[in-house]
Amino acid sequence: MPESSTGRSRISSSRRISALDGLRGLAVVLVALGHAGGLLWPRQPIDSVPVLRGFFGGGAVEIFFIVGGLIVTRGLLREHQLGVLDPVRFYLRRLVRLGVQLVPLVLVIVLIHHLDPTDPWTDRGTYLTAAHTLTHTSNVWGASHVLELRSDLGHLWYLSVQQQVYLALPLVILLLARSQRALAGLLAAGIVAVTVWRYHVLEHEGWLIATISTLTRADGVLFGALIAVTLLWWRRWSRFAGTLMAVTAVGLLVLMASLHELPELAFLREWGIAFNLTASVLVLAIYLARQSTAVGRVLSLPLLTYLGRASLAIFVWHLPIFTVVARHTGDWDWVTRTVLGVTILAAVVLVTHRWIEEPTRRWLATHLRPPESPTHPAAAPPLQPETAAPVGGGR
């Protein structure tokens, strides 16, 4: 029996979500590898190998920004179309969605601080870092209190940037969603403004603020939002999606490989612009693809898609675990230390993702959810399924 158009649409949607999960899975692996260097294994052997060292040098976090911005904006646009967009409900869902990982992490960090005599941070630094982590303001506070900020929670600046952008996003959509050209124009202007301001801050205020400030790093989220707003405009080009996926996937590999062959802080300059553009086109191509493609099949491999669905847990927990393991295994060989660190991380991710995050996602599917449209509940397309929030995705 031939598939109905609805059936084909659902299969296509499922493939797109799997490919996006796989892309996030690759990204979180690259982020974890970058942080493991110098903690679990010595960086020098890798840093001495041209091209290879680029894959251990960061930059992949922009993928989370883009994919998260796309998924969240699509959901907000659908809620607006249904007439049920409520910013307060959206904020509460986001707090719950991330809090299921952040609250246990903060509790564990405070416990380790009091029980582990090798913990080097002060009480004040620990409590303030914990408070700003839970309120998604660690990037703002950390920029001016870098000596007090716990470095094992320093990677969570990403979530602060993302959440601060999401404070404004539903309000902007409420104001401008009826004029998608105006909304797209504002998002594009925002990307340009953030990029220009990052160059200014890098020149006059230094690399740290340019790296973690919302006003200098929001362009990735805005790229994702722009894709969501303009998605229908690109449908005519869907027949080229497979080619675009292949070209941009190769482009991302080349960019990653070349990162450490470029001048220092290139990820905040032209390299960052090129990476965002290339990753955005790849994400767009994944959404446009009507048929199975080679890149899509690779990104949809079960291991990669699982890592993508669990990327929030992996991202949140990997650096604190690696830091504690490194502190207590200084005289171990690096292979044993790495196996121990990865094993503990895998166990923690399995427990928190399966028994905390997934039940919370199911609870959110019936609580704090948008009500049905008061006028035509079946007229608009269903909301995007909540795959595990990337580091930043689902709502």
C-alpha cells in the first residue's frame, strides 16, 4: 500500500530529527574531547599534530546554539499560529527542562566542596557560582569575578547565553510573527550587530568577555531562529538538499581541521562567521531533505542520535567529572585516568538522562503544555516533538 502524504511527512520529520540529534551528538563529543585535553590526557602530543589538533580545540558549541534556536523558534511560531503563545509558560518549561540536570549538578558540587579536602575553591566562590548557574547568569557574573568562578562550572556560560536570548525571543515573536519579513529582517540585523559588536569587544575589552557575553555570542541562536522563520521560503530548493548537506558537512570538517592553523582567537573572528554560516546551511539542508542522503544516514546512526538526545546531560556533567577525576589521579597513567573519567561520565549520564530527564520530559508533555487552539485546534500543524533538549534544544 503506498504511503499517504501524511505518512511520508511523518517519516521525513523523523529522519530530520534523528539527523539533528546525530549532529548534536558529534558536537557534544567534540566539546568533551576539547575539555578532556589537559585534564585526562596531556595536550602536547595532540597539539603538535597539525589538522588533528583542530578537532580538540572547541568551536562546536555553535552547533548547539543553531539547532536549539531553530527548534525553539519553530515551536514558538506554531504556538503563535495557534493563538496560545504564553511567554511565562515558555520560561517555566525552560527552567524545568534544564533544571533537572543543573539542580543535581549543583547539589553534587556543593557536596564535593564540603567533603573533598582537595577541592580548591572557596565557600563564597562555590555558592555564588552555584547561584548564578541556576539563574543562568554565570556568564555575566563570571566575566567580572573570574578568580571566584569555579572553573569546573565555567562551561555553563553557554546555557546562560542561550537562556538570556530566550527571554526576549517569545516577546519578539509576539510582536512580529504576523510579518515574517520584518521578523526575518530583525533577526538578520541582530546577527550582523552581534558579530560587529564581538569584534569591538574583542579589541577593547578582551577575549574573555567576547567569548561569554550574550551580546557577543548570540549570533548562533539568531541563525537558528532565522532558519525557522524563513524555512518555507527555501522549500523550492529542497531538491538540492542532499548536495548542500554533503558540501557543508565537508566544509565543517575543513573548518574544524583548520582552526588551530589560523591566528589565535580565530573562532571569535572570521572563522566563527564561516562556521556559523556553514553549520546553518547544513541544518537548513537537513530540514529540507525529502529523501534519505548519505550525510543524513551517517548522522542518524543510533549511537550518534543517542548522544544527541543525551547531549544536555553529557554537556552539563562532563567537565565537573573530568576535573574531579584529574584531581585525584595525578600519578596515574593517562589511559587509565581517561577510562575512569569516561566510565563515570557514562554512568552519570545514563542515570540522569534515563531516570530524571526523560521522566521530566514526559511530565512536561502533559503539564505546562500549550492549550489547544481556542478557535481551530486541528487547523495548525502539531508542535515539534520534544527530543531531548540539546544542550539547548527542545522546549
